[in-house]
Amino acid sequence: MTERVSVRPVTVPEFRAAKARAERLVVVTAYDFPSAQLADAAEVDAILVGDSLGTVVQGHANTIPVTLGQMAYHTEMVARATRRALVIADLPFGSYQESSRQAVRSAIRLLKAGAAAVKIEGGARMAATLAALVRADIPVMGHVGLTPQSVHQMGGFKVQRAQETILADAQAVTDAGAFALVIEGVPATIGQAVTAAIPVPTIGIGAGPDCDGQVLVWHDLLGLFDAFRPKFVKQYANLGDLTREALQQFRDEVREGRFPGPEHSFK
Ligand code: KIV
């Protein structure tokens, strides 16, 4: 008989309450079944099905082309593999900007695909949309500072330094009911100021060491993406080199007739 190990999933209220207990939160992106299984086994607190998949999986220059259908597809794979971590899915560009009604409809699609919460980019200007999502019982994570979906407005992926605006954005998103907030691409002093100002956990990416938690993109963390490496990325392993070496060895063994050997052949 297979032993069923019971795992207690991380819930939205627990994730939110971690700040009051001064527990640092660990978040990583994942986009498919095997990577989500590995992240879950590593006991991260949350897995973000990020629209960063547009760059690191699909090979686009930015996240703009990612569709809601693609996000739902990847969310399904991640949710199927996840037993413990909180699964949060990004609402992609074009799936929530038109109206609160559109945002609610899009978020429902991601929750039906298996996410427990969604993330939307934008501060004060998105507060009403965020509040509409919360009213529809959809937990929402905010995202302020460098918001990659605004790449054309920002004129590129640039560190955001307008402290007062970013603080006001963080406050607006929190007042609208966000249970947590990603802060991206800001000086460490702003990461610290926002973290001190709001009651919900801040999850930093390029926002310094004082946020309540940190998030990294799977491919950056594991050395699987080398198109560009922002300063804030720490590479914890180089799976890119390992993969290249393994594939070259496979190539050589096939060409030289050394694979498959008797141990890989049926009698
Ligand atoms: O899309 C993403 O992966 C994100 C993280 C970088 C926070 O939004």
C-alpha cells in the first residue's frame, strides 16, 4: 500500500501573517510540473507562475506577448505538482487593464486552473481593480516599483527611484486589500521604507535585504538563462553548463557507438 504523507498547504492568511511573526518568506517562479515539484519539495513558501515565462521560456524580449490562455496552461501544470506551497499566478498584460470586470473574469480563469491567488502589476492606478478582485474573494498580490509590463512607458527595465510615488503605490495597493506585495527594481532604502510602512509582507526582487521575503526567477537562480543577468540575481547553481556537458556527452556516445550499451538494451 502506498503511504499517503499528509502535507499542510501554506494558505493566504498564513502567508500574510508571516510578517507579524517576522518570518522571512521564500518565493520562486516555476512554470511546469517538474520544476514545481522540485520547488515544493524544497519547501519554499510560494510558487509564482510568473509572466516572466515570456522571456525565460518563450524567448520574447519582454512579458507583453504572454496571453491569459498561456498563463492558465502553465498554472495547471504547476498546481498539479504542488502539495504545500501557495500557488500565485500572474495576470498577464491585457487581461486586467480594460476594466475591473475583465480583471475578475481573467482571475477566475487562473483560480480555476489551480492558483490560490493572482498578482497584478501597478500601484495607485490599479487600486480599484485590485479592490474589485478582493471583493470577488480572489486573493491578490500587488507589484510595484519596476513593473515589467510597463516596459514601454518606463523606456526599458530601469531601476525606479521615486520614493514618494512608490510608497504611495504600496499604500494604495495595501489599502485595496492586497495580502502581499512584490517590490521590484528599487534602491534598498526604498525596499526598507515600504516594508516598514505597510502591514502586509513585501517580497523583494532587486529591492534590497530588508523586504519580508525574496523572490527569484527559476532560470536565473539555476543558471538556465544567460541572455542578460541583472545585478540582483544570485545564481545558486549552473544547470546551463551541466546540461550542455550532458548533451555533448550523449552526442559523442551516440556518434561513437558507445550508447546504448548492453545494460540499456532488451535481451
Ligand atoms: O513574472 C515574474 O516572474 C515576476 C517576478 C519577477 C516577481 O513578476
